[in-house]
Amino acid sequence: MLQLDERPATRTPPARLWRNYYHIYRVLHLGRLGWVFPSIQAGPDTFPTQEIAEQHARAIIAAINPPGRWLMDLAGIYPEGGAPN
């Protein structure tokens, strides 16, 4: 019969740090980041898990956006070294 060679299993290690990316809609002054202009900006902090990063992003967006208006939104949560397209 056919002899099939086993392929080596390639496994990528899980992400160790996660970073939030925000879509900024207006010019804002955001404390540690300084002045940011409309674009996609990386958040200043990294987080050990994706869930913690998402909780932090929701808190930031709720604190910055006034009721009924959007000054910024979450563009995504990516592993450190990765970036949004």
C-alpha cells in the first residue's frame, strides 16, 4: 500500500500580549497619547488576555463617547505585533 510520511506538526504559540486599536473620528486630546487625529490608533497599553483587553476597551469607549455621539470606536483587538488592516 501507500507509505505516507508524517508531516511535522507546526504550532504557533498563543499570543502573550494583546493591544486595542481604536478608530478615531475627530481630533481628540487623550491624556497619555496627546493629540490624536482621525485614523486608526493603537492604544497605549497591552493586556495579558483578549478578554481583559476587550473589557478595558469597552470602559474607555463608554467614558469618552458622550450620549448619542461617537468620537471613537473599537477597531479591533490584536496580538502584540499584529495590526489592523
